[in-house]
Amino acid sequence: MRRTLAASLLAIALSACAANNGAPLASAPPAPQASPAPQPAPLSELVSRVDIPYEKFVLANGLTVLVHTDRKSPIVGVTTYYRVGSKHEPKGRTGFAHLFEHLMFGGSENVPNFDVPLEGAGSTPTNGSTWYDRTNYVETVPTGAVNLALFMESDRMGHLLGAVTQDKLDKQRGVVKNEKRQGDNEPYGLVEYAIGDGLFPVGHPYRHATIGSMADLDAASLSDVRSWFTGNYAPNNVVLALSGDIDAATARPLVEKWFGDIPRGPAVAKVEAGPVTLPAPVKREMTDQVPLTRIYRVWSGPGMADPDSLSLDLGMKVLGGLASSRLDNELVRAKALAVSVSANVLQFEQTSFLQVQMDVKPGVERAAAEAALDAEIARLMQQGPSQDELRRAATTAVSGQIFALEQVGGFSGKGAQLAEGELYAGDPAQFKKDLNRIAALTSAEVQSAMQRWMSRPVFALAVTPGERTEKGENMGGWGDEATSPPPKPDARKPAPKLKAGPKREFPPVDAVGNLDFPKAERAVLSNGIPVVLARRSGTPTVLVNLSFDAGYAADALDSPGTQRLLFDVLEEGTETRDATQIAEDQERLGAQISTGTGIDSSTVMLAALAPNLAPSLDLLADIVRRPAFRETDVKRARDQQLAAIAQANASPSALASRTLSPILFGPAHPYGEPADGLGDVKSVSALTPAALRVAQAKWLRPDNVTITVVGDVTMEQLKPLLEASLGTWAAPLSPRAVKSLDAAVPAPQPRIVLIDRPGSPQSVIVAGRVLPFTGRQQGMEALDLANEVLGNNFLSRLNLDLREDKGWSYGVRSAVRSPKGPRSLVVSAPVQSDKTGAAIAAIRAQMAGFPNKRGVDATEFARATDGNIRGLPNRYETNGQVLGALVSNQLLGRPDDYQATLPTRYRAIDRKAIDDAARAHLQPDGLVIVVVGDRKSVEPQLKGLGLPVELLSPVDSGQTTGE
């Protein structure tokens, strides 16, 4: 049993000395007095900070190339956008654009596997995505590997089809079908299909889901692959963006060399796909295995180029996108009808989805909640937003763009922003025009746009708790399957062999220099708080992290879920601000303050714009130093945490994860809590303001925190600001609490724990074992590299076996967790339901065979060592990545320059060391395997695996009880 009485007992013992700026703890704090609004930098100044200079050239074959130079790190983002997406799919072939994206990674005529050479060269990430309007591929590579990346992108653009076989098509079809099952299996997983069906008529290009229907995926043939490729994947339909440590003079001859001989093809056919006005309101009811009733209000809206698109984006932010939104203030805070609300615009080239969402609070009459929701939407359309609301929404949008400037590649970096501007607007700098337009919008313009689009008939969807009566496998397609059956599968229809093109040789990869990891400076505030700073001036942003030595492991000294609630409540009100004022002040500053609870530490994080750092720190200090813990605020946050527990227990992946940690560590160890730190219903329901003040006195204090800062600020500038905001914060008289991380861990009892989730198309497998050392034990890099070979990499043995070879899963992963206390090995694998037993056997066989049947081979070794070394600049590109490294170093007792020493450490590791680490720590012996799936289908498959099966039922804590 957890010590659930500890909080109330300690409340008596510590009430006299638990500091809250000297205020007595027994009485409730007064209502907040108005706090002066912080004075931010002008919005025009912030907009001027957003810029991505570029050069553009077009090859004779129509390939458009954009080049942006950023020398801050020796890396280049290679971003390729094809002007084709799911809206271009014909009837009977839904999901094909996405399936083809998967095939593009399966190898071309001169590149057997697209990921192997790139990851060996240090690329992170190597990925792709598909949506309605486009398909994109991204990789960020060391400067010396740009030649390789361009060769490979050109090979799959111009030399693909000769390498696409029936076997590859069948395997990737299996992967995509499991990706669909994985999404469908989650709570509310069928909503996307319902919204498309509700908004658009049959045949509309935005109606069917990008993932498509199972019947259409089954029907895809090699002939379809060839037709799709030749009709859409020509260079004249492509935008290639190169961003980072490169310039146009260097890029042009390389692009000409690799892409210049690829012939122009037909232009992607345009489709008619505008917004649709429903003739009358449409309502749809769905039941699902969900804990809360969720209400949707959705309209189709204008495309990106429409003058109303930006007005609607700001209007929806004011309605439900900001923390201070109208819906939050009215439905969550004032009337307590909902536990969460949101409003947003999903913007696409030819239309958009204007979506409002509300999770009804348990015990609230649904009709009353819906009426209040509709009234707030109507009120904003009638009144329009205030100028202050608009300014806060605009500042939030501009701030997001400034933070995005840190990343040269990836799905949201500078290369993607340039490419999307060119693709959709014919102007790579469209983002700049949009920001200037956002800054100039008036309340009347926003109100007019909302009235124009949201006064039209609405699609109203409600998802209520119950048995799921619809199946995802029958959804996502064209929409007329009931009257027009899907085509018969012709996936095995033979296609004539193609002659491969001329042989092309891999270019060499240049050497990579040493990692330039920023030097950490240290200082101590007058009250003893240590400060660590890594200065980086690439963007005018600053991250400030307050890390308290607590985490959900601290709940062993309180009650489960205490830390999560304690830190969530911080933003609900201080002695001078309520939750709305806190949210508004952040939005005015373009800042974001967030809290989090990990296993070992609880954090308060500030992401600030450098010009607004001083007032942002003042706001941070008010939240951390003067929380009010008003009864109404605590109740609201408590209700939200209880809703989060219910949501987690309804999600098969979250439930499996919540179940494993208590089994591995047991009730006597601080790590024996559900791994999300949410706690359980009983303990969280009992938490009061008094209990939180007791926890505050033990953990939220200046002698229990380290401040880590990364960004555009010097120590000379930073320290006075921290002294003014946090330097006078005095510790309470009570001693700091100490967690017992060396507490006993139960002896492993290998078994399969089966939790029944009827009707699940997938099973979630999560297996784990506690390892015999802690995260602070040094010299364990060989184990980390061995785990990369086993499961912590797309090209790992587990993933290649179950995903790429067998097609049973969308992805399998292993992790060697590195907390301050005992480390643990965890393997996670969502697999199709009928392959659950076989998947467990395959996972155990792969683990047992490494290295006993097959030691690390030369390719795996090079990827794990040299590939990791080459990829280090990518992994510490952003301020957030550097901050995470510094905080991790502090937690695990590593030197500040640990990341800079990794090349030397990796080069000292040989293949024998990796094999030895796998043999000692990555074997399947002692694993507890949790399976969440359909018992009727799964249980018979578990016989013969040689492990006892324990049938358990989920309870509200996420832990389990015997059946």
C-alpha cells in the first residue's frame, strides 16, 4: 500500500514552517489583486526578427530549388516536397499516396535501402509524411553528407521503379495497415473519418482520410505503383529546399549533377476541392470505449490563399486556441462544464477544417454543456474579439515563428517553411507576408470572417462512452461503399518487369569535425540557487528551466499524483493573478510557461523572447514563488487530472505503460508508480489545497532547485534578472525531503500479464525488466549502442523484423531508461491482434540471438558508432536539445562537456564491448510482458510461449488486480 496518510500527517507537523511568503497555511488566500500587465516589445519589432533569406533557381526539367544559408552548425536540411497528396487519389485507391511514401523508403535502383546510408552518415531525422495536398521527405545531414543525400533523393525521384517488387509492396502494405489499426485503436480514433464524411459529399477530394480504407490498400497493385509514380513524381512537380551550412553557389552544381538528367513529366492534375456549405445542420452520434463525452462543432472553411484564412486562424485562437481563450474562461474556469476545450483551423491548400472541441466534465448534463458551447461561439461572432485578444493571439503566432527559426530542416524547420510558401503560394517568403498581415488585422476583419464562415450550417459530432459499434477497417474510404462495393483486390496482378536505368555510384561522405557543444557557465544566486548558462545567439530566444529534485518518485513520500497536481496548479493562480491573467500575460509577452513531472524531477519551464526576458522572468517567479492554491483552482486542476487518468486507462498504449512500472518496481520503491505520474483516482480525489501546501514546502523551494538557461543572453545580463526575480526567495525552515531510490526492488517474476480490451484490432505489447545498476553509473555507452542495434533505431533488429520484414507492426522500439535510480529495459510493440503470440516469440528470439546467434555486424557497428558521431551536430541543433543535455548531465552526475566527449567515448568501443553489453543486459530472461488486447483473440496465441499468463483487469489507478 502507498502511504496515503503521509500528506495529512505532515500537514500538521509542517504547517508552522512551510513558507508561502510568510502567509499562514491554514486559511485560504484572498482573491488576487490586479497585477500590472507586463510591457512587451512592440509586435512590429517581433515581426522584424522573423526572416529566412533565400536564393532560388529552377532546373531545365522544372525542379524548383530554394537555398537558405545558416552557418550556426555544420548541418544541412534537405527537404523535398512533391505536389501530390491524398486529395489526388482516384476512387478505389484511397491511401495510395501514403502507401507510396512508404515505398519510397524501400530502396531505389542504386540504393537498396534509403535509411542505411543516410543514418550511417549521421542523418537525423530521415522521414517522410503525406497529407491531402503534398508528400514530403526530410533529412538533416552533416555538411559532408549533402552530396550523398542529393544523390539518394535523385535516385528515388528518377530511378525508383526498377527496384519496386511485389514483395516490397506487400510488406509496406502490411506496415500501413498496422499504422491504420494503431490510430483506429485509440480512444476517439474514428473521429477523423466521421468528420470527413460529415463535411463533404462522396467524391470530394478532402473527404476520405489520408490513411485510406483497408479494402483499397488491399487492392493496390504494382501497376498502380507505376502509374502513380510516372503521373506525379516528376521534377517539375517538386520543390527542393536546402537550408543550413550551404549556399547557392555550392548547391547548384550538385543539384544539376544529380537531378539534371531526370526528365520532366506530366504536371500533377488539378482537382476541384473547395469548401462545402452544408444544406442544413448535420448531427452524428458515435459510441466508443472512451471515458468522457466529447463534443465537436466543425465547418469546412477557405483555403490558404483566401483573404479570410488568417482572420479565421486568429479568431479561432481567441475562441479556443489560447490558454486565455473565451471557451477556457467560460466553460472550464467560470462554469466548470468542461475539463478541456479547444478551437483551431486545420489549413490546407483548397479548404480548411474549422474545428471546436469540448470534453464534457463528468456529472455535467450534456445538453447544458452543448448549449453553453454554442452560446460562446455565437457570442464571439456577435461581439468580435477585442484588440487586446487579437494582439495576444498575433504575438503568440509570431513568437511561434521565431522559435521555429532554430531548426534548419525537419517537418517544421526553415526549409519546410520556404518550400510550403513556394508550393502553395508561389512565394517562399509567404510566411513573412502572413505575419505582417496577422499583425495588422482588426477586430472587425476577424469578426466578419467568422460570421461569414461559421454562421453556415454546422456538422455536430458527439462521441459518448459505450461499446464501439463502428469499425475503422470499414472507414476512411471513398464513402459510397454501401452502394458501390470496393474493387476486388488485384494486389497480386502481375506487372511486366522493368529495365533498370544506368548504374550510379555512391558519392563519398566527407569527414565530420568535432562537435561544437556550447560551453556552460556557472553562477550562484545570493540565496544559493545554482545557475547554469549555455549562450547561443542564433535566434532571439531564451529557455529557462527550473528543475526541482522531486518528480513522481517524490509521491512515495506524499500520495500518488501529488507532484503532477502540485505543478499543474501553479499556473492556475498566484496571490496577484488568476489563471486567466497568467495566460494573458504570457500571450502578451510571446512567452510560454509550462510545467512537467518526470520520474526524478519536477520542472517549470519558460520559453521567452529575448527582448521580453525581464518581464517573462517576473511572471515565472510569481508562478513559482506565490502560488495561491485556491480551492476552486485546485478543484479544477484535480478534475482535469482525474479526466487524464480516465483517458490514459482508455488508451491501450497508455494503459500498458501505466501497468508495467508498478509491476517492475513494486510498492516499496519510489519508481513503483504508473509511469505517467498521474496517480490513481482515489489518491488524487483526496488531494486538497492543504496537502499541496505541504508538498510545496517539501519540494518547491529554492534549496531544491537548479536553474538552467540556454539562449541569447550573457551571464552578465542574466544574473541580475534572476536575482531580481528569484534571488530573494527564501527557503522554509523545514529540511528538504529525501527520496529512497535505493529501496528494494522485487525479484523478477517472468510472465505475461493480459488485460482484456474487447474488439481491439491491435494488441499493445510492453515488456520490461529492472537492470542491476543506476543511471548515475558511468561508462555505460556500450550498452546504449547495443540497445540501438537491438531496438532504439528505425534500422534496429526488432523494428526491421516485425515492421519491415513481417509487416505485423507500425513500429517496435526498445529503450534502456536512464533515471537517477535503477535503470530498466523496456520493449514496446503495437502489433496486429492475430500476430500477438508470434510477435512475442519473435521479440524474445531477436533478444536471445544477440549476440548468441549473431553478434553486431560491421554495418550495425558503423551506424552505431560513426553514424552517431556524425549525427551529434543534428542532435544539439536547437536550444531545447542543448538544454535537455545539460539537465540530463546534472541529473546523472556527468560533466558539462559530456556530449563533446562522446566521439572519443564511442571510438573507444569495439564490437566485442557491444556484444558483451547485449549478452549481459538485453536478454529476454526475466521480462514481464504486459499485453493489452482482445482476450478472445489473444489468449489462445499465448499458449506454448513457455510463460505463465496472468489475466488482469484494469482499475482506475492504471495498476491491475487479479481476475
